[in-house]
Amino acid sequence: QQYCSVTPSLLSPFAAFFTYLLHRRLYKRFLFIKYILIMTALTHGAILQMVRSEGQQANPAFQPVLQLLQVKEVGNDRFRSIISDGQYFAQGMLATQLTPLVQSGQLQDNCVIQVEDFMINHVQGRMVIILLKISVVNAHEGQRIGQPVDVDKAGAASAPPSQPSAQPMYNRTNAPPPSTNNYNKPSSSSGNPYGGGGGGGGSSSNPYGQSSPHGNPANQGVGASAPIVRAQTSSSGAHITPIAQLNMYQNRWTIKARVTSKSDVRTWSNAKGEGSLFSVELLDSSGTDIRGTFFKEAVDKFHSMLQVNQVYTFSGGRLKVANMQWNTCKSQFEITFDQNSEIHLDNDTGEIQQQIYEFVKINAIENVDANKNIDVLAVVKHVGEPASLISKKSGKELQKCDLTLVDDSGVEITLTVWGEQAMQAPHHFANTPVVAFRRARVSDYGGKSLSASDSVAVNPGVPEAHQLRQWWTAGGETSAVRSLSTSAGGGGKMDRLADRKQIIDIKNEGLGYKDPEKPDWLSFKGTFSFIKKDKEGGAWYTACANSGEPCKNRFKVEQLVDGNWQCQKCNCTYPNCVRRWIFSATVCDDTSTTWVSLFNEQAETLFGGVTADEVYNTTMGDVMDQDAYDSYFAKANHTEWIFKCKVKQEMVNDESRVKTSVVAMHPVDYVKESQDLLAAIEQF
């Protein structure tokens, strides 16, 4: 009925005739007739015409009817296909917008489709037909039509065109489209220093051979779900692809974008070698931005050339799926550029914005999760002194500077800038400017704080900046504000007087119980009322003598029968150990008393820099001197300090307890304390 146009009224005579053919053993003849009818339904020669074209745009009227021999999922709702015209078959991929047709059962093995739009891509030396738009002719064909052969192995495509001599390393982005067949191009014999296998459609189009898994549609998974669409064409005739439409299937593209930020040059060194890199963020007229990274020779060529706020055209880069842990741009991809990439300064016609912000008020940051990235517009109220620190991960020296930001929500927060920005911060952020910090990272260490990215704009030309400046000059400068930040780390400055709490607030505010995974922080002024010193062997523990990695004098060691000390962390034995303070104490103020834990750094501050080894040697050497040992603690007891504490819920013997640990403590500066009290009185 499907292929002979038999109407329901004629179905009974047709069934009788079919029974008669079976009886006469002429069923094979009937199948042959059916085969001829089916073959005429497919577009003869369509596969050859498709692989010899540049896609549907070459002839919009060409909409062949083909059979989908196989539909196979390759991960994350990606489907590979094999399409046939009854004579030849070719490899294909379904664009993501066609995935619902597979999931609904309309597209299945051996179904018949009409191709309304497609594009051609080269993947690892093979032509892949990307089906962009199709309609289902017959979803239940059930059997293969004809005896098609692989169009690639059959060598049916005509000879490839000649290739130009010089190309970018990753792809031929600005080359005009070839005029003849693109299919089955040979790999390079000399243009591929990495032996990549000549992927991407030609000897000079990609010396890496697109060997990266990100270049293979079969390996797309995360971050490749955007609909596949054709690049737009600018009024000048140049093909400009919007950043929002970049995808792994393209091997030729050019974007026009504004450089919104540029990082400092950084160096790296690992087992594979060493080199330098820098990154930029690019924004185009579609409102989408993307990160671009330059390595080694590309750093020397492009770092001085690229200037923030200038507009350029970019081509010849390699796309890969963005690592969203470090990449804060909207695009799901990022671009790697090399020295052969093509970058040209372009006219700034005003169609690309200077920057796109999504500002968050500082008072709302209190409810933002850690490690989120936000845009903040604020007045830089105070600039700290630039400082250096050693990275625990890399061991390298880092420069940092803490800024105090405030906005018209009446709340302030600490933001840290890094590297060259930190060294120039006293000059760059002088005179309380209004500054836009784009995609600053939120941290909950020490309350709430921010870490700046490379995208910073002083006095930006946005309406919100003018409004904030008016608030500041109209009285915001002298208004009372609340701070979301305590000190920046264990050795940082203490909270201001107005932001201090009292010991009773640990109980009243339920500190430590808000989130079992995150600690709460507070600063208060208190006095030691009792120090627990009667631990067996002394108020310390014995630590590994290895001051380097991995122990750093922190891991506990056990004494062997021969008197040496064994460390399980580094699996080494040492003739001596390092003793580190650890004990508990009670601290009180005029509201309550609490137990606190003190560790080595804080205990040395309490004892005026005296180490646990020094106390051990003078009081527990050859003869135990209990009075001398007790005198250290008696001298420290009943002294007044400004404490910064971490309050966290912990499980002890299957019982939930809240532990308060001292992370920093400063002696009370009574002169400054009096000045702060007088200033606070004047606020009333």
C-alpha cells in the first residue's frame, strides 16, 4: 500500500492477488517489483553530489531523499549516522537539534528521510555530512534499500583541488572555499611536523591532523549541545561567525570581537617542558564572550599587539571545550591560538559593547555560594599595602593587595587583586574611584570575600557608576556600613570594632550549626581564664623533623625503641623530632565563657615567641622542673587579647560538638582601642 498507492477499498483485491502470487511461487517477482519502486523513491546520485558540494548553500533546491542506514549514540545525546542513496553510503552526524527525533522514535535504522539542509566537515581525514534539517518520509522501512558501498573506499569522488602553500597551524580560516571536490583529500606529506595524519581536509589545513578528541564529533559530550547553524555573512562579504555559534564541527571560522581583558604573561614548567602564556577575553556583537589563550611563540607575537577595548578579527585558532572551573566566559568553548593564527585590527563600528555586566549588590553577596563568579560595582574605600606570599601549591611567590569595597547597599567587603594589579593598586585605585570588577570569585573563608579577575574597569561608563558616585558624594562616604569580611586568613587584620562579636553570640547565633561543611567566623576581645597544661608529656605533640615536602614539620612521629623517630608520612627515620604546641584553654568576656583550641603559631604568640622545644629542653631535660614548666602558663593566664576564631561542627565519638579554634590573636592596643571607642561614640 505504501509503495503502490493502493487505496483501502482496493486492499482486498490486492490481498487476493498477493495470495495468488504466493500460490504460483512468484513471490520473488513481487519483491523485485517492490524493490524497483523503493529504489525510485531515493534520490539517485545524491551522496556523490553532497560530498562534492560545500553544503546545502551551494544549491538550496537540492533536497535529496535518502535512507538512514544506522543511527548510533556516541554519548551525551550525540548520534552518528550512515546515510545512503541506494548506490553509495557516507558517514554523517545528526545536529543536536535533531536529537528529539531520535528520542521520539521517528528516526531509527533504515528509515527514509528528506534532507533539507546539511553541511560538510572534515574529521580525521574523512568527510562527514552534518545533517542540520530533515523531514521523515517513512519511519518504518525496516530493510536496507539496494547494495550501497562506501563512497570513500569506492573512490567515487573526483580528484581534490590543489592546496595553497601557507596556512594557519590549526585550520584554514580565511581561505576561499574550494571550487571542486572536498572529499577524500590526501594527507600532507611534508606539512605536518607532528604527524597528525592530515585531518581537517588538506595537507596544510591542520598539521595536528585534528587528533584532539575535541575535534571529533564522536567525542563531543560536555559543552557541545548548542544547535548547529551556518555562519553569518557580513556586509563586506567576509564570513563572520558569531561566538555563540562556534562549534566543534567547524574547521573554518572568523570572529570579530573586542578584547575586554588581557592577563599578564605567565610562565609554566612541567614534565613536558616549559614556556609562557597569556589569555584574553573576547566579546562580540552577539553578547557572548569567549576566552582565548596564547602559548610560547604566540605570546611574543601577539601580547604587545592586542590592546584592551580594541576590536580585531580572529581566525586560525583551535576550539576546545572550556574548563568551567577556571573559565568564566559565557561560551562553552575556548580558543587556543598559535603563531600562525591570523589576527587583524578592525574598525570599531560601535556594534560591540565595551563590556556586559550583571552587577550584584554587596549585601546580596552574603547569600552567594563560594566559588561563584559575580560582577561587582563599588567604591574602593581603602587600599591596603601590597604584600607577597608563597603559593602552597606551586611554591612560587605571589603578589596580592586587599581592597575594601563599599556600595549603596550599606555593606562593605574585602576584595583581593593579584600580580601586576596588586603592585599598582595604591596608584591605580587611589582617591576612592568607582570600579567595576567583572567575574570576581566569591570565597567564604573569613566570612565573605572576593578575588578579582583580570577584568577591572576604573570609573566605567555605565549609568550605575554615575548613580553610585552620587551616593558616595551625598553622604555615603561617612555613613555607617556593615562588613561581610573578617580578616583575610589566619595572619590577617582583625575585624573593626563595629564588626566584633561577643562570646555569647556563639550560642545565640548558632555558630557552627549553620552548615556542617563550612565554618563560621567571629572576632572578639577576651581574657584567658584557664590554660590546660597537664597533658602527659607536655602541652605539645612530636612532629616530623623534615621541614620540606611532604611533612613540613607538621605530621606526628612515634619514637622507636632505639630512640629514633619514625614518620609514617615520609617513611623516614630521624634522630630527633620537632615539638609543636597544642592545648585547650577557656576564654571569657563580660557575656560568657568558651573553650578554645590553640595550635603552634597562636601558642607561640601567647608565650612571646617561645617554642615548645625550648620549654621541653629547659623544663624536661635531664631533670623535670615542674615549677619552671608551670610558670610559662601562669604568666600567660589572665591576659587580654583580640581573638579571631573559627567555629565548626565536628563529630567526636559519634557525637556532634561545636569546636572553637583560635586562628589569630593580637594583644590589645589600648591606645587604638580607646580611639576606636571614641569614634564609635561619635557615630551616635
